[in-house]
Amino acid sequence: MERKTKINAEDGKQELVITREFDLPLELLFKAYVEPDIVEQWMGTKVLKLDSKKHGSYQFETTDPKGNKYGFNGIIHAFSPNQKITRTFEMENTPFGVQLELLEFEQLTDDTSKLTMHVIYESVAQRDQVMQLPFAQGINMAHNRLQNIVGKLN
Amino acid sequence: MNLRRDVFQAIADPTRRAILLLVASQAMTAGAIAANFDTARPTVSKHLQILTECELLEQAQNGREIYYHINAKKMKEVADFIEPFRQMWDDRFTKLETIMKQYKSS
């Protein structure tokens, strides 16, 4: 099975590259990053603010099943429609710092396009931590499930 | 024997993955690990042996007990360690693609 989303994270570097090819025309792919109601749908987050222009900024907020709210925000440094977005990304109230994201949008054919997301972190340690977050969450979820099962046995 | 020492082979098994996830949060004895599974104790021991042989788990003696803990360095070598991160992005992008296909046709 071919993996559509690829991650290139070299050991000891404070950056990584995420690439993905889409069965979408370039304009539609780009639109998914600009229209707040569309961003809300695929990112699974509430868009409090999304001002897609140079010197613009954005603010997202997600709510977990327990009702806890998590904020994300960033500043848009460069904005070229259908080509490039350069922005910062920060998870509020976390020790993960700020990351710089360089998003490049490319047309492959009339109906396909490619996104290259170059992410630079403050340090190697921070990159590794962020990369391991979903793994850690998986561990916690598995652990909670096991605890629930064990709890029911007692 | 070669297969058994293959890290990827080791983590391909769902029970062994579950053991790794369990031990990742805290070092545990074989008995404590086995208590989390319906599988027979010797089967769990076998899994622990395989995980130890391919260095994903390490043993540490503490008094009379042997505790198993994750060998983070080895885990990092396994591409699968970042697989949940890749999967998270893949899920997002697949959703984006689905939404935009609908958007196009509506």
C-alpha cells in the first residue's frame, strides 16, 4: 500500500518535512487552508480568527471530549495564493515552543496537487517531543483503556 | 531465530505492541504485565522474551524482582515510533481531500 503522507525527519535535526499528494486541483487544496469554515472541518478545530495575508494571524481552539479547551495560534509571515504560506505555529500553555512552518503548494496535473510542509522547531529535543506526542497519546489511551478494564475486574 | 530478532517483526504483533505501550508508562514485572492480558502467562513470557531479545525491552533487577522497561533508544530507531505522527497528518489530509472533493461537486 502506498503511503500518501510522507514524513522526513532526519536524526539530530530540528526540522522535518511532511509531503502529501492530493487528488485535488491546486486551487481547491489551497482553499482548504484559507476558508475558515473548511479549515474547521478538516482540522477538527474551531477557528477564532484566520486573517490570511502578510502580517495576518490566526487563532484556533479545540475542545476535548471532557470539555477542556486547547488554544493554538500563529502569525502569517508570507502569503502567496496557490503557492506559499509561511507562518508560525504555537500550542498555547505547552512547553513545545514556537515552530516555523513553510507550506508550499504545487500543481502536479490539472486534477492533482502536492503540499510540502517544512517545519522548523526551536531545538532537536522539541522536534522529537512534538513528533512523539501522538505516540504518547496512544500510550495514554491504551493505558487508560487497560486501567478501565482492570478497574472493572476488581 | 533471525525473524525473532527482527524489531519490525516484533512490533507487528498486537499483543507485543500492547505490552510496549503498557511498559512505556512505567517499568513493570512480568507478573504485573501478564495481569493485564487474558493470554496465558507462558505466552506473555514468550512475548517478553522476544521483545527483550530485539532490545525493545530491557530488564533491571530490583531486589528479587525483575522489572521490564522500554529501551527508548531502540524504539526511536524503529520507524514505527513516528508512525502515529504520520498517521495523524495522513488522517487530516485525507479528511481535507474528502471535504474538498465534495466542495468541488456541490
